[in-house]
Amino acid sequence: MTGNGNPFSKEIDMVNRGITFQIPNENGRFISDIMEPLDCTLYDWLIGNGQILQVIDDQLIDEELFDEGEAIISGSELSSRIDRNLYYTIFADLKGFPKG
């Protein structure tokens, strides 16, 4: 139901668009699995707050998948990082915008 009480109102909430996933509490490539139907290379990606720790040689290390100062990356760079190695996702905020 929308704020005006009419469940059939055409009011659209443009502020809260997105999807949320719950994933297993383990290492994996879950972001890659979720994004698989999308061609990430068609977008530039805004990297928001998140905590995605890298896993190297089956060991969780205190190194993020995305650098703290990294705000925007290309779709090809995003695909490379999420497809390449295992990581442990605590939470992620990724927003895709058409290139250009």
C-alpha cells in the first residue's frame, strides 16, 4: 500500500529500488552467481559501503575485494574481480549505471 492509502496508486518509490539476497555464511563467488544473468560490462559500477573479504589459499585474509578509495569501476573490472577468486561477502552495495 502506498503512503496515500490507495493500494492501486501509480505512485512509484524511486528512492528504494534494488534487490536483496541472503547467501550462505561461507566463502564463495555468490556475487558472481547472482550477477550471472547480467552483462556487467554494459555498465559502470558504483561501489558503495560493503565488506567483501578475499580468500587466498582457503584462508580468509584482511583484504577487501574493492579498495576503500575505489568509488567507480568498469563492468569488465567488476566481472574480473567477482569471477576470479573466492571471497567472503558480509554485505555489498553495488549500483550499475549505463556507460556514458
